[in-house]
Amino acid sequence: MILTVIGLLIGCMICGAGIYYLMKEKNDLESKKIYSITTGVGAVIVLAALIRFFVF
């Protein structure tokens, strides 16, 4: 249970940081690609933690 909550927090932080820097560097195409991937990875971690939280 604690690991699930920690995973959820880490996923939210990664996703939030990706969104923040994506908005900050919106004119640079290479940075936009990198931060989009970062945001996606954070979202996947959040979804996995939520599924684990509600299923187990």
C-alpha cells in the first residue's frame, strides 16, 4: 500500500514536471519531444499506481 502511494506521488511529480517544462520550452522542437515523452511516462506511472491501488 505504501509503495503504491509513493509510486503515485512520484508519477504525479514526473508528470507535473514534464507539463511544466513542456509549457516553458514550447518553442524548441527537441525539448518539446523530450518533455512530451516525460509527461507520458509520468502518466503511465500514475495510471499503474491507481490501478494497483484500486485492484489490490
